[in-house]
Amino acid sequence: MSLKPGHRRIATVAVTAMVFVALLFIGTSVQVPFVALGPGPTVNTLGELDDKPVVDITGVPTDPTTGNLNLTTVSVTDGMSLFQALGMWMSGTYSLEPRDRLFPPDQTPDQVREQNQQEMTGSEDSATAAALRYLDRPTKLVLTSVADDGPAAPELEVDDQVLSVDGRAVSTTAEMQDAVMAHAPGESVPIEIERGGQRRSVTITLAARPDDPEVGYLGVTPEVVNADPALKISYNVGDIGGPSAGMMLTLAVIDRLSPGELTHGDFIAGTGTITEDGVVGPIGGITHKTRAARDAGATVFLVPERNCVEAVSDAPEGLTLVKVGDLDGAVDALDALGDGRPAPRC
């Protein structure tokens, strides 16, 4: 039986309304498996956060500083509806990424946050080590963990200071790793340590690394730490996680503990991981960070050299992108800018 024209119009309107309501429900209520990344907060590492110094140094004289050395972050918006995701993507300010890249299915959000916080803590430790080594202040290489089932367990202990491996003096994690990995599993390696103010030598037979049976394995975690009992350095970065603030925290420590000003009174921002040896590493979300920096007022942005191509692809107007490969290069570039000399550009 066919419907009369009037009835057909009513049926068409009714179906259209039902489809519209269904789409509206899906678009506003169903979460999409994506997160939106965008410009996040920036923090002046020479200033304060919540009325506390971002980089707090006590026990030794510090030098006055002005200007800004801002660390930068990427904001993450999770739990979006379809319409919210489309709106943020169409704004041109945000990018969408599969949620699994930031929140792996085998980890809870709390576990991800805890991991990010651990990475930040490691970044702070590396910043302290890199800055003190750059300034030729006292540091030492100590063991922060010794695997119970590792070959070093019978001879080495947490807090042992490592002085040499097979006669090679070591003062950083990388140097110790290189010295150990120069030997094959099964080889006996003499290691000189200091424990309780006493030097001693132990000999350890290396095992095979669990992930590479041809490489020697000691089963310890070394770390460069401050060796000046008077000097205390702590950090207050709030809820920021991950390792990408390392370089900017390092520069803040150097600026506070050395004469003159790295910023020369200017607004500098940047990003990048840091190692104890002062190597600057790449990070994610560089274009969001440069935009956040420019919005905050920065005129110069320190870019890890491996991020330069991406950073240039969407560089904000009025922001000078300075290429940085290591800590020496970062300080040299800031000095050059302050003196009106050219600095390496992306």
C-alpha cells in the first residue's frame, strides 16, 4: 500500500529527524579514539611557580638573573566526542593523534602519569649533572641500584662511587657503559670503587645482557650526582611530566651559578632532553611548543637540531629558531645573541 503525498512528506521528515538525532547523539556522546595535542603552558625556569622557585639553589652564592628561560609543554585533550575532535582539528591550533600512542592499551592513565613523572625526575637529575659538569663543579658517579640477580650483586652496593672500569677512569654513565660493553660476557673486569671513604678494587665476571647475549652485562644503574655537600638543587615544575624540560632546567642552573646572564634580559624559550654529558635530544610536539612560546612572548626558541625541519615547517612569525645540539652549543648561541652575533639557525 502506497502512502499519500502528505503522509510521505511526514515520513520523510520523521526519518530525517531520527537520523539527525542519532548523529547528534553520536557526535556529542560517543568518545573517539584520538587525543588532541596543542600548545601547553610555559614556565620560566628562572622564576617561580605557585610562589616557589622553579629551580631552587641553596648553600652556595648565586648570581642575579633577569629575562626568561621558559620550558614549554604540549597540552593533551582526552575523552573527546566526535564533534569536539572535529572542532579542535578544524581550528588549526590542534592536531589529532591516536590515543594509543599516548595511552598504551596495556597501561592505565595513572600508570602513564607515573611514568611521565619518573621521566621528569630523571630529567631533573640529568639537568643537575649536566650543569655541574659544565661549570666544573664537584660531581661523582654512584650506583643508584644493583640488581639482586646480576653479576655485580656480590661485590657492589648502592651508593658505591665508581672510579674506574678495567683501568679506564669513568665519570659519567656513558663512559661506564662503554667501558663495560667493551668486554664480552664471561670476561672478568676489575672495577675500582670508593665506599665509606675507602678505595677498593673488585673483580666481576660479566654476564650476557638480557636483550643482547653478545654484550657484557654488569647489572647496575650508575648516575652522576652532586658531590658538594653544601650545594642543594631542587625543582618545582608542578604537574609537568616527561623528559623534554631537561635542557631548559640545565640552563637555569648554569645561569644561577655563573656570573653574567645567559638571557641578556631577553625572553628565551626552548625544549629538549639532556644527558649527563650535555647532549640535547629531540622531543615531540615541537610546533605546538613554538606556538606556545610565541604566545607567551618569547622572541627566541632553542630547538634540538633533530627537530629543526619540523619546527621550520610551521614557525610562528617573530620567533627566531636557534639550532642546538649540545649544552656548549646552547650557551654559545645565547652568548652570541646577547652580543649581537649570529647564532646557528634552523
